[in-house]
Amino acid sequence: MPHQHTPAPVDVFSWIDDAEQVRERAGLVRTLRPRPADSPLLDLASNDYLGLSRHPETVRGAQEAAERWGAGATGSRLVTGTTELHAELERELAAFCGFEAALVLSSGYAANLAAVTALSDRGTLVVSDAGNHASIVDGCRLSRAETAVVPHADPDAARKTLAAHQGRALLVTDSVFSVDGDAAPLAAHAEVCRDEGAALLVDDAHGLGVLGRGGRGALHAAGLAGAPGVVATLTLSKSLGSQGGAVLGPAKVIRHLVNTARTFIFDTGLAPAATGAALAALRLIEREPERADRARAVAAELYGRLTASGLTAARPDAAVVSVRAPSASAALRWAADCREAGLSVGCFRPPSVPDGISRLRLTARADLTGDEISRAVETILGTAPAGATDR
């Protein structure tokens, strides 16, 4: 029998090594850093704006839901995954935010994909803000609609783009942008949509719990909650301290999503524990509306003290304080030095930042004490790299 030559194995993923080297040279390598349950770090990095992820009522809501309904939803929501708890959360979430109906999904990412793809098709024009979250960008791509990316927070550019289109159209924007923490001009966008016959889709992930009366969200603050041509998406993982997402809007829009949104139809329902935790947190916010005011006040204080000391930061419209760094590598080192000093901060670098400018991203939590705010400011200033201050 003739000898058969065995070819040398080929590394079909060798291209990953090249890509990794490019990231390393640019200072853009990302790594997972597991944290312990009892981390000693002062947390200004998470999105726990109201400090509810560890609140006893939120935790108890998760525990009771898991004990009653089990560890998982057991299937998609159209099969076995919809519990009475999901329906209860949807009713209370819609009522709190001022919308007719709501639909809960497994994440805020899934909610944006569901809303964008279900409300557009090949004949639709989707006008998307240049600063929108990646989940909106991906939703636009998956929708197969014609997508026009317009300059950040520019209603005039959106109007011009919509006016040149005949047929269905959708204007989509974040309410509060996660990089700089600035708010979208929602009232102006809504006027553009009314004039041009377009629908308005707003991702209120960073507005819920922080903006509007008692934290009812940016659309509530703008007087747009429940408007017939307006749809909102939310995440349950920020101000509500849990996990999951939701779409809010007219009842017929929600019925349409139930029948057409693939990230709802083909995804397992949100786990009961997360559902119960979100519902408990929502009820807590209703009882303690001052938490929203406190979160904004903490953000204003952080911004004021840091900029007074020479750092460049974006004025916060909600609970995100963004501090500019001289470079991606400087931002990475700055965040690491803060962590070594006992402070956890976010570090945003390309491609997460659309303008290419790296930043520290600080979360102004409602439960931060005055001493903790001072400690955070002193740590950030004490570890600031050369070129970060203007004095």
C-alpha cells in the first residue's frame, strides 16, 4: 500500500495573530477582568446609576421570582417563556414611562435590534445619529433598509435627509449618548418627524431612572411619552440594576413586534430572576423619586470639580461624566492607575468612541456619598497623565 503523505496542519486562524498585533500597537487590546463579589474598589464604572443592583429589595425580587418561577424562562416567549411576571413588568413599565404598551426582551441590545428591524424594511429610510449605540447600528444593518447616518444631534440634517425621501421613514437616536453623556434634541427631532411624516425611535437606556419626573425617562421629560408616532427602547440593566430590555410604544406597534421581531420570536425569554429584580427596582423608584435628582446632582458635582481643576470633560445631561484623555494608551494607563488607587472607572477608546478621542467614563451613582465623590475626584486628578489638564 503506497505511503500517504499527511499534510502539515494549517492554522486557519493565523490572521487573528496579525489582527492582535495591530491592536497591541494601537493600545486597543481589550481584556476580561473578573471582579470579586466583595470588590474593595469604589465603583464609578458600572451603569448602576441609582445604586439598585445590590439594594435589598431588588435582590429579594430576584430571589422570590427564581424560587417561584425557576432559574430560567424555559423557552421563547411565544412558547413557554412568557410568565405572569413578564406581563406584570410590562404593564407597570409602560404605565411608569407613559406609554400604551411594552414588550420585555432578553437585553437592551435585543430590544434595539427588534425595534429597528421590525419597524423598517427595504423600502424604508432609516435616519440614524452618528453617535448612536452599536446596537442601533447593527439594527440598521440587519433591517436591510436604506440607512442615512446624519451628524450628531443635528435636527436640521435629519430634516434635510427625510425631506428628500418618499415613503416610510424612521428617525432613530439615543436619548442620552453613552460616550459623552449629552442628550439628544428630542423635541426638535419630534417636530422634524411630524413635519416629514416619519416615526421616531428613541433608545432611552441612559435616560430611564435619571431624566423626567421621578426618573420616567427622557421622552417623558420632553413631553413625548405616549405620542402616537414615538417608540422607545430601554434597558433594565442600568437604572433598574437588573438585566434585560424593553420596547415601549403604541399597542399596535408592540403587537407587530410580537409577530415580526426575530430577537423576540427566536430568543429565550428573560430569566425570572432578572424580571423580578427589575420589577422590584421599578417599584422602588416610584416610591423614591428623589434618586433621579440625586444622580444628576452627583454628575454635576463631578463635572464641576474636575473641570475646575483643569480636566476637559463633557457637561453631563444625565448621569454620565466623560473626561478626555490625551491618547488611547494614556486613557488605558489612567484607568489602570485609578484602579490601583482603589477607584474603578470606565475607559472608552476607538472604535467605541465615534470621534476617535479616548476618555474616562464616570458613572454618577445616586448612592455615592460626599466623601466618596471627593475620593473619586482626588484619585482621578492624582493619576491624571501628562497632557490631560490645561494647567
